[in-house]
Amino acid sequence: MSESAFSKLSLAEPLARAVAEMGYESMTPIQEQAIPVVLTGKDVMGAAQTGTGKTAAFSLPLLQRLLKHENSSTSPARHPVRALVLLPTRELADQVAQQVKLYAKHTNLRSAVVFGGMDMKPQTAELKRGVEVLVATPGRLLDHIEAKNCVLNQVEYVVLDEADRMLDIGFLPDLQRILSYLPKQRTTLLFSATFSPEIKRLANSYLNDPVTIEVSRPNTTASTVEQHFYSTPDDDKRRALRQIVRQRGLTQAFVFVNSKLGCARLARSLEREGLKTTALHGDKSQDERLKALDAFKKGEVDLLVATDVAARGLDIKDVPAVFNFDVPFNPEDYIHRIGRTGRAGASGLAVTLVSPGDQRLMGDLEKLLKRKIEIEPLEFDDERPRGRINDGRRAWRSEEDERPARFDERRREQRSGPASPPKDPFFDQPYETPQVQEPPAWEAGAKPASTRISANIKTKRKVAALFKSE
Ligand code: AMP
């Protein structure tokens, strides 16, 4: 039996079966460290990013501990909320809830998810039937508490996942209110990618003698990510992005921007320039966001332009590249952003476009990374049509090529108001799977993950520092 085999844990049969069906063989480092501790009922303060397997790290032992309450009664009173998992974004809540459902599928334990942007009624109906594990975003959970749709006085376990992001979004008052509804006697698990002083304060107030678990040193970036910082005036950033995508033969990338407005605008211009692009920001409806994400996961979209809030925690692994179109306002977001690439032992590319006005932000980033950052010049080559991303029909355009398009658009706007977003042939081109890298040891035997990575990216080291239990 391998050192990190799940069988070593003596999980109850229904949980072991679910794990086996997921195709997991060995535990990830966070699972190896956290599961035994959570099984003892101790509080945990975990430093781990999404993509490290932390959902299973807390859900499996929690489900195991909840099995004593398992029953097949139809009475809601027999299914009170026993475990509450709080997450900052709807997408993340949705992803975690889906995983919990899979792990619990052979038990009689019920789980549900509630998040904003969706009709409350179906959520209310589910809550009223009774659920043992409730996954929620703080705002919507408070709505349900106020509407008396759920009672939290029997909660035994609370998980604060992506806690740093919850604080960034301004969820602290909501969190404090929610925690005040819970019994004092409980186990609290807090996971965060970074440990700012605020997070430490939160932990000091709500955790009781926690066991600290770290699988990635806080405030460090994965060593398999090739990082470049290019000096690029604002006006040349789109051109720089197109050039790098083309030169590196990238099939997919995340493009991070600092504002919702910038996000929508950039996605529109890249789309006009022939790149299959979609935007992911907080102003999009839940449905639109899930669609955008889905299209990207399926490879129907090449570039996903996102704000930090919208992208945080998305379970998208092995994106070949991440672009910081804007240097992030909050240096810790740099770590979250580039954590999208080079995950699960694959190599990745992180490119930051630095404009002359970004000096202060770069200074903040250097402080966080504790190293001097070299900003490289970027030489533009002639980008007359020659390459393309997924789509054989559209060629790259240069800035000059783009002028008539903009002119046409202005004319259209004069005639009929703002131009409608260009029609995009989303679902009409199958995604070609690029070369697949060897999976890391803990994934061996797992069901095939979406390990798409460009053949043009050199692998640096097989296992990312992120995955080492340092
Ligand atoms: P998470 O960090 O919890 O979002 O998990 C990231 C991905 O890793 C999810 O798609 C999980 O299904 C997958 N995963 C979690 N644990 C394992 C494991 N032990 N072996 C293989 N895949 C895993």
C-alpha cells in the first residue's frame, strides 16, 4: 500500500467507495495532513490554495464524523444542519457543493448549496426538507437565516474556505453575524491561500488552539510557473498579449484585469481582434458566469478575461498561461492569479504587463515576494496575419487592421446606438486537446483531468513547490 493511499485512513465503506469511484488513489499533501487531524475533531488553520485537493481534505473527514447522525427518516427535524461550509463566491460554492455531493453519495447524509443571484424558492424548499451539510456564500445564507429557512443551532463543524478572499470582499461583518448564530462548542476549519494579519486575527477570535497545516508556504508562488514582467505602455498591452499568445502557441489563457468595466471592454476588443474571448466579472448573471466558465473548460473559448473577485477559487486546472493585463492592486492577488497555471505539477506561464504608472504596485509586489523583479523590455514583431488560436477561420490582425473595424463600429453606433457584441461562433469548433503532461504521483490512477498545456511551454520541475509539504 502506498504511503499516501486512501485505504490507510480506514474511511467508512460508503466514503471509501465514493473516493474509489472518483478514481483517487493517493492523497494529496493537504489531504494527508488534514484528514487525520479533522478526524480527531480539532480546529485547523490550513494554508492551501484551490487545486490542492482541499475540498476532499475537509469534506471526507467531516462526512465520516457525521455518519453517526445518518438516518433515512423523511422528517426534516432528523436532518438539521451539522456542517456549514462558507465560501466567498457563487462558483466556488457550487464547485465545493458538487464535490461534497459526490463524496456523500453512498450515505444518507444530505447536502445543499445556497448562493445569491438565484431564486431563493428552490433553495428554501431544499433547506426545509433538512440537510446535514450546507454549503453557502455568506450574504445568501444570512437571507435564509433571516427568512427562518434554516436553523444553525446544531452546527458541529464550520469551514471558512478561501477566508482571505471573504475578508477582501468585505464579508467580515456577515461572517461574524453567521458565527454568532452557531453553537460555541464546535470545530472550526479555516483555509486560506495567504495569511494576512487580518486572517490571523480572525483565526485568533474564532479558532480554538488550531493545528496549523501548510502545503504551500504562504505568499510564495509555484516554482513551476515561468514568470515574466514586460514593460508595456497601456496602449500596447493588447498587442503585447496577442503577440505572446501567438509566439508561445498558447491554446488557452486567463487574462486578469483590475476592473469590471475594463474586463468587459477588453474581452470585447480581443473578440473583435479574432480571439475567442469571454468575460467573467461580478456584473454578469450567475447563469452567464457559469456558461462562460463552462465554455472555457470545454475549450470553446481561448481567453477568459476575469476580475479577481469573479475568478477566485475557480476549479480550472492547468491553464497554460495567465496574463496580468493589469498589475493587481492587491499584491496577494498576484499569487492567486498565477495559481491558475502551473498547478498539479504542470508547468505554466505567468506574464505581467507593467505600464509606467505601475511603479508603486510593483514595489508592493516585490515586498510580498521578497525579491527584486526584473522588468523585461518587450519587442514587437510584425504581426501580420499568420497565426491563430483555435479557429482556422480568423487570422490575427495588427493594430492597423483594427482601425477600419473601430471606424465601422463608430458608424454603427451613430446609426443604432452601441454596437451589439460580435456574434461568436462559440460551440462550432471542437477543441483539440494539446499534448498532455505526465500527471503528478498523487493523480496517478485518477480519472483523466483536464491537463491541457501548450507544447511550447517548457516543464521546469515535475512537482510544484505548492504541492510539497514544506
Ligand atoms: P480542490 O483543491 O479541492 O478544488 O480539488 C481540485 C481537484 O482535484 C478536484 O477536481 C478534485 O476532484 C481533484 N482531487 C482531489 N483530491 C484528489 C486526489 N486525491 N486524487 C486525484 N484528484 C483529486
